[in-house]
Amino acid sequence: MEVYEALLKRRSVRKFTEEAVSEEDISKLLHAAMSGPSACNRTPWEFFVVTNEDTLEKLRKAARYSKIKAPLAIVVCGNLSKSLPMQLSSFWIQDCSAATENILLEATELGLGTVWCGVHPMKRAENNVSEALSLPEKLIPLNIIHIGHPAEFPDPRDQFNEKKVHYLK
Ligand SMILES: Cc1cc2nc3c(=O)[nH]c(=O)nc-3n(C[C@H](O)[C@H](O)[C@H](O)COP(=O)(O)O)c2cc1C
């Protein structure tokens, strides 16, 4: 699949079959994630791969709009002990977002569905996810990506809007 085709085909999927995601596919998703750019190549990310049903249920309840039944979740976390100092520290959010988008695009190529459910900066959701995964304080959960074989197929979409482009010629 061409990258541009995957970009348009990637849509949020919120209904999944019960079929498990293979170990091979999970490995490809993680390789894609860690191929992303990061500021000063700090790679301040950690990935929690969750297939345990009890933990998945806790993640569904962790955030208000995360009640998605999928057989796999990857929780993308920022590692503050690896982030840049001082006012550059919040670059971890951009780094982890790039890794997240890579997971979504690789999943699209593999025929899997995904939905990115935001956690940080919602404090209560952060605490719930941290508790569900027993995270140390230095790890901040950015999002929960629910992943599985899709049971709904939103149409590919191009949201190009000329008004949002500003040319300086
Ligand atoms: C930072 C962020 C947080 C999001 N949080 C949620 C969420 O909590 N629950 C959910 O169902 N979708 C969530 N989404 C998915 C958006 O609703 C979705 O990307 C948007 O409506 C566009 O639809 P599309 O993904 O099909 O293109 C989130 C997306 C982003 C980027």
C-alpha cells in the first residue's frame, strides 16, 4: 500500500471482531512506532501492549470516550526521564504523537482498525491508566490506541481545505 493511500484510508474504527491481532502484526506496529522522529532523537517513549481482558476493561473505563471493545490496546507513554530539559520537556508529546500516527498507519497497511483515545492532559484519565498499568511516576500515558480486526469500514477521506494553507511566495 502506498503511504498516501494509507493516509486517506486511515479512519477511526470503533467496532471490532473478536479475532486476536497476531504477534507478527503487533511486532510490525511497534517497529513502525519506534521508526518515528523525536526531538534530538531522545526517543522518550514506552509502549504497553495490552491483551489481558481485565486490564483492557480497566482501560475502557479509564477515560470518558475510551469505551471501545477491541482485543488489543497499545498505551503510548512519555518517559519524562528521557525528555529534554526545561522548556523543551514537553516535546515528548510531539515525539509520542508521531509514534502514535505511525502505529495507526502501519495498522491500516495491515488491514487492522484503530482508534486513538486521548489520555494526557486529562489528569483523572492519566491517573486511571497509570493505576491500571502500575506505571512509575516518570511515565505519562498520552493515549490508548484500541486495535483489532475491523467490524466497520469508514470510507477513506480527504479533508484538504485550501483555506488552511498559507502560501508565502
Ligand atoms: C488527540 C486525540 C484524541 C482522541 N480521543 C478520542 C477518544 O477519546 N475517543 C474516540 O473515540 N476518538 C478519539 N479520537 C479520534 C477522533 O475523534 C478522530 O480522529 C476524528 O474524529 C477524525 O476522524 P477519523 O480518525 O476517522 O479521521 C482522538 C483523536 C486524537 C488525535
